[in-house]
Amino acid sequence: MLDARQLEALNAVIEHGGFGPAAKSLSITLAAVSLRIKSLEDTLGQRLLVRGKQVRATPAGQALLGHVKQVRLMEADLLDGLQGGAKPRSGVRWQHLGVAINADSVASWFLPGVAALLQRHQLLLEILIDDQDHTHDALKSGDVTGCVTTLTTAMRGCVAEPLGVMRYRCVASPAVAQRCRTPRGAVSVHKLLAQPAVIFNRKDALQDTFLLQHFGLRQPNYPRHFAPAVEAFETAIELGLGWGMVPEQHLAARPGLQEILPDATVDVVLYWQHWAHESLSAQRLTAAVKEAAHKHLRPVPP
């Protein structure tokens, strides 16, 4: 049987970023936190934390942290059931849910789709932003209860449900788009590659996918700006700093952007991966995410 106090100490060390802050949050001594972690490691016979300038969990520690998050959610649901949904005397009981999402999805469909649910059931979201090809790492490590991802195969202990297709279009300011064309108006890939691309971050491979799908070029060299924020990314393109891949849902708000190669799109199929055994709150979130995606994303082709 796992000791609840030891698990609480482990979670606090990771959540607060160190043994000292964990001790303060638990109102116990630093020595007590260290003792609880050591006792838990001795019981399991393996290291749970990598100690150093920045404390991080080992794979075994990550598995335990995922367990702690699930237990917390289930306990909160149990208390709500025992109290008949009534608020505790001390006030509103907030529940925390961690999710990993790509930046393009957060504002365009995810938050509008789940906002009413969060307010109705006093749920607090901790959103981890990452590229859609990498968000599943946070679910695997136990940091979140669900993620929007391109990974089609369900990870161990998880379920993968198709959400829909996010379509991206290659756009630029009118001046940059014109510089990418020949005197006859045709798009020249050589002229395109002479212009800088605006890329969200170094994990973003949409530009390379576009060049491969529509020009047969595999990872060509071209100048790049990096702008890891949606507003800054799209503003940089609008200001003429370069060309980039923008979700079609965002283009209505960006009339200054022009398609470089009309109808040459990149479709990204998104999935919602989540724990197979969810708390009631997580189940509600899953239902809201699927409904929002159904409204805002293109359907997944059969």
C-alpha cells in the first residue's frame, strides 16, 4: 500500500520545483520532505527524483505523479457525490485539470468550447502549450490528463479519439506574395525559398510538410524567423517579414494576409488522447472537447 503522505511530498516537490518550496507548501520541515521521499524510494526500490539544480521526476516518479493526479480527481468527485453537489462550507472547491494543446487550437476552438464547462463545475485548467506532434509527451509523463495530438495510436492506459482536421494555408503579405511569383504570375519555389519563413518554434514542421507535399522538396534550406506566440507569429507575417502556415480559422481576422498558392493546403488530423479511466470531471472535459472540435474542425476523412 502506497503511503499518501509520501506521495503528497513527491507531488509537492515537482509541483513547486524543489524540496524547500514543497516543505513550505506542506507546512513541514525540509528534512521531513526528504525523509518521506527517501522512504518511498526505499519501499519501491528505485529512484523517483533526479536531484540537481532543477529537480525532475524519473520515469517511475512520473508514473506515480500520474497516479496522484488521478486519485485527487476521483476523491474530489467522491466528495461532491457524498455532499450531493453542495458547496463546502469554506466556499467553492476547485478541481485542477492539466491539458497539453497546440497553440493554434487553444484560442481558436478549445477554450471557447470548454469555457462554459469550467465555470459551471469549478474546474481550473493548467494548459501546457506544445507542438501537436509533441503534446503526448506530457500525457505520457503524467503531467496532464489529456492532450490534443497528432498521435493516432493510443498510449498505454489511454484512449485516442479523433477530433477533426485543422487545415493550414500558406500565406504572406501581398508584397511578399508578389516577390514569390514570376512576371507571368506563377509561383516560383526558388523565389519562395529566397524569402524568409516565419515559424512558430523549432518543433514546427508545417513549412517543411508544405514544401514536401506541393513541391517535392525534402527539408530544403531557407531563411527562418521564429515567433513562438500565435499573435506575434501572425503579426510577423502580416508585417511582411516572411511567409508561413496559418490555420484557415484565423484568416478571417487577418485580411492583410494573402494565399501564396491557393488551395495548396496542409491538413493536420488531431486526436484527443486521455486516460482510459477518467474521473467524472475529466469525462466532462473530454465530452466538451469532442463537441467543440466537431463544431470548429473539418471532419476526419474516412
